[in-house]
Amino acid sequence: MDHLRTIFITCLLIFGACDNETPGREHAANRVNINGEHWKIENGKFYIDGQWQFLKIGKPLRNFADPAQVEQLLQDVPLLKAKNYRAIEINCYWHHFDVSGDGIPDVSLEPLNKLINAIYDEGMFPALSVETYSVGGGRIPAGFWDIHPDAFCINDLGKRVIDSEYGFNHDVISIFHEGYRQTVHTYIKSIARAIDTEKILYFETTVEPQYMGSINICYSQSARAEYEKWRQANKINDAASVFPDGFPIPTAFIQNDTWNTFRAQFLAKWVNEDAAAYREIAGENALVAIDFLDADESTTVHRNGNPVEFLSHLTAPAIIQINWSWYFPTNSPNQKAYDRVWGVIREHNRDWAVTEHMTFNGSDFVNYDDATLKRILLNTLNQGTRFGWEFVNVSANSSDNFSLYQDDWTPKRVMSVVEDNWDYWLEQVRMIENR
């Protein structure tokens, strides 16, 4: 009987269960795809034709501008479906597609389009993200610096910044530079025009939008100009919040509340504008996901300015992806991140689907025992996640520490906690929801 109950609940969640709870706020992104199916987010859940879907989302990290790498993934699409993946997120690094740095892809987008169609035709959902920043693994196309040599990020000592925090040592861009943002919008729209956007489940802005946690940024002329415009628009004229004339930037200004309010609002403006670029092509109801990086509290202001101010000024997303969901220093839930997100949802009446960025990846969770891994997954559900889980890197590579699978596609230990118990986890989703 227990076995039959598990099968019943599994079918409800995989193939869709009509949700009979009292209707709540419906997100503005209620769209119809080419098959006539209605997609929407409501009460933090994803629905197709009124049926709730809890998604297993795979993110395979590839160079999607390389036809050979795309072809390899194409061969694995049926296998991923057999592993219960319901959505595959394709992350298109800017520098892979556009070496010249003008926002116009230099390579054919036909392989990318072919992959999107294959995922969709297999009965899964393609999702599309871009990596257009240069902190945490991305990089800016080489040609961009020739076009905009003044777009470099500047630290509090007046020096150009490289990504030493994550160890990639790429030149860091200033998000305040207007030429950078305009070029990124050109890139986003170029990608979107080349594909069938009606097949895309959701679009994601740049991964983990932030400044940096260990370096004070950005104090470029572009930052000064945007800050002065913001001060004038908000009629702020106190002496303590005036942008300093020289370097090094005083600690008092780095920590100034007005400055960090501006930084938070501009961070939100950055990703809101990227979302608008998607929607210019895909339509105003396109679903958009945005990451919220709330790591160690000592770095939060460095990364986000005022984190609640950042969240409060996010007008574009339907989906908020929390990172970190687990607070690694104390091996416990990252409660402050969830509390901030849910506080903004309540205060501003936002109907966001709350989920996690990299629910599991191959490296951050490898030293946890199985019991802790289960605690981490249960924590996401207890914190309100009803949209689905995201797994990175979905690739068959025994030697890649970030990969979740061995060469033969058997799950590594971290992923086996999910994959070997998928029916159990679907049952937990329903039980916690009913509770």
C-alpha cells in the first residue's frame, strides 16, 4: 500500500496535480506557449494548465557556442528526461558568443536553437540564462575593452579590479558604465531573437549579481556620475554622503548608509534592465529569474549594499533564487537570506517563486554526510520552496569536482541522495505543502 501511495503522489507531481487551495496572487507572467498550454506562477508554484509542477532543473555548464559541445548534450537529452529532469537551463556566456564585444554574436546560433528545440520536443522545458559579468567565473569579451577602455571597475584605492576573490583573475567590469549595460542588452536581445522564446520556461539574468565581497567596489567615474544623478533625483545633499574627490576612499564613505542604499538600488536596476531586454523580444509576460546572493553576513553590504533595499527594488522577477540556502560556516540554514526574501514578499505583496541557486553542486556539498544532505533539501522545502530544485553541473565527468555525475552518468554521492530517492522527495514536497 505504501508503494502504491508513493506512485500515486509521484504521478500527481510529475504529471501535474490540480491545486485546489484558495486562489492567491497570480504573477503577471501568465503566458501561453505554442502548444496552447498556459504557464504561470501563483503562490510561489509553477503551473501548466492549472496543474502544479515541482521541477527538477538541471544546469549543464557548456560552451553553447561550440557545435561539438552542443551535439554531445543533444545526445544526452533523452537520458536527462529519464532521470526526471523537467527543465534544462542553458547558460550562454557572453565571451563564448561575442569575441568582438559589441553585443552581436560572432558565431552561428543555430546549434543553440537546435538544442532548445530538442529539449522542448522531448517534453521538457528549456530555460535560458546569460553570464555577462566578470566576477565568479564569467569574463568580458576581449573586444569590449577596445571599444570601452574606461569601463573597468575601480576599487577604493583607485586601482583597476581583477577577480582575485574567486581566483579567476578576470578584469572586472563596472556595472555603472552605460556602454557596458547597453552592450549587454544588445547581446541579450540578439540571443532572444535567434530562438523561439515561446519555448523558454524562464529567462535568468546574470548569475549571482553582486559587487564583490572582499574588495570595495566600484569608485569609477561612471559610478560617481550615476551616484550624483541619483542624489539629485532624490534631493539628497548632506555633506557626509558626497562622493569623495580622491583616493583612497575613506572608510566612513564606504560604510555610508546613503551610498549603500544607492548601490543596492542600482544593483536592482542593473538586473531589472536585463530582464526588460529579454521581455522586449519575448513579451512582457516572459518569466524571469534573478539570483539573490546572501553569503557570510560580514560580506553582505560589500556584495549588495543594503540587501533588503536590493530585494525591494527588484520589479522584474517571477523567481528568486537564493544563494546561499545553507550557511556553511555553521552548517545550518541560512535563515537570514530566507527571512529577507519573505519579508520583502510580505511587505511589497510580491508573488515570487522562492527557490535556490544551485540547490546542490558537485563541490560545495561533497564533504557532508547523507543525513546532512537530506537536512539541506528538507530545509529548502520547510523554507517555502515549491517551484523546484536546481542542480549544477549536470555533466558526466568523474574528474570534474563540480560535476554531479560519473563518466557513465551514474550519480556521484551528493546527487545520489536526490536521484536514488526521487519518489520519496516528491512525497515530501506534497506532505510539507499539506502540512
